[in-house]
Amino acid sequence: MHSVPAPKPKTDSPRAVLARYGLAAKKSWGQNFLVDRGVLERIGRAAAAGANDVVVEIGAGLGTLTTALLNVTPAPKGIVAVERDPDMLGVLRAELSAEPRVEIRAEDAVHFDFAAAARIAGRPVIVVGNLPYQITTALLFSIVEAGDAVARAVVMVQREFAERVVAVPGSKIYGRLSVMVQQRAAVRLLFQVPPGAFFPRPRVTSAVLSLSRRPTLLAEVRDEALFSRVVKEAFSTRRKMLRRSLGDTFGDEVAAVAFGSSGVDGTRRPEELSIADFARLTDALGAAAGLAPIAVEK
């Protein structure tokens, strides 16, 4: 006898689910629910989760993307659906509590422990989700700083934010976000999502980003914490020449020695530096100031 495949979860529209529970999108939470099935399927395919993978879904909401992930072939081994809105949690539990592959977690995604999730899964997890605008930067940093715990992430953000993440040196939007994310992950802007793909319709265009963990940092650096500090200080006053912004932080003499030994011209501005330039400059500043490397938790 042939085994009968399990039925796929139902895929009611977000409008229908909201109506069923007497709910509406909360403007204060920035809630815009993805209704375009084509986009949901593209995100599910982009996640590329195999039958042994565990997906961590950030902001599971009404469970629409959760269901799309379950309906992809092959479907992931399990989904950890993270949500903090009590109303959405009620919907998730009512709609998906009978689905053994879904674990619903009432948590703030910013503080989610990806390392613990990877240990339980026995392998790095895959992160998927529509990142809330108010905490997009914090969430993205949390994902890339999770290191080996996250194999890759496919996330939806505002288009302008996505463009900043993938920006290259020399562009006006290249900044701290670009450097810190690209240092740890290979990033690609997969496709844009128009406002009409959501309910209610937002005023902005969104984009889906793919981030894949790098086995090693893009640019080798002795002190990751100092690298982060140098990049932050450099871009905090991006209109200033580097010798001024970093001189204010590390002292003019230390900065001058570091510029000389690293080969980085102190009259340049931060958006002109590549990630490798920042790494060389960081090592040179550490040596010039006699700073011991700071341990960075993995």
C-alpha cells in the first residue's frame, strides 16, 4: 500500500482570517499583512528549507507565511513561529495548534535566542519573516551576529532599508549598516514587493533580502568589537574627514599613526572606504593605541 501524504494546511486569506476573529490590523504595531500568494510562494522557495531544516519565522502574525512554508516541497522539518502580539498569538494557536511541525513562541523577536534554537534543531536554523519597521535594524543585527546559529535568512523590509544593506562603497546610502551586515553575511536583494501585495496597503514599497552566513569574516580583523566601534564612530559624523572623526575618538596622534601604517588616507570620508579598508584601519588603530583585543561572544 502507498502512504497517503498529509493534507496541506488551508490557506485562507488574511482578510478572511481577520474577519473570522473580529480583528483588524493595528497601525500602532505597523501591521500590514501579505496577501499576495505569489509573493508568499517566492519567499517560501527562497528560504530553500530542506526536510531536515528548522525555520524560525519572525513575526508570524496570522500564520499566512507559516502556512506557505509548510506547503513548499520539500517542507521544513519544523517551524518556530515567533510572535508577541496577544491577538495574533490567539489566531496562531487557533489556526495552527493542530499542526505538529509548528511551535508557537510568545516572544519579542529582538531577544530571540537563535543559538538555543540551533542547538535544539541540531543544525543552524533558517530565518524567515517580515521584519517590523521599528526594529528592523536591531533584528537584522541580531540575525547576523548569531554567527553559526543561522545558516541563512530571507526577510522582507522596506525597499530603502534593503538598498542600504546592499549598498557599495562610494554611494550616498553606503553606511554602518552596509559594512556591519556585509562583513558577516553575503547579501542579495531578491525582489521588490509593491504596496498592493499587502492588506492594509502600506505607503512604501518593500523588498525581500537574502542573507547567507559567511564561513569567515569578509575582511579579517583582530578585534571585532573595535571594528564595530571604528565603523560606528566613522559614520556618526560622515561629513567629516576620517582623521577628524577618529582623531576625536582615539586622539590625533594615535589616529595619525594608524592612518600612516594602514595606508588609509585620513582625508577620506567613511563612505569611500571598503570593508577591507575599515579592517586594516581598525587593526592599525588597535596597535597604535596599544589596545588588547576584546573577546566577542559567538
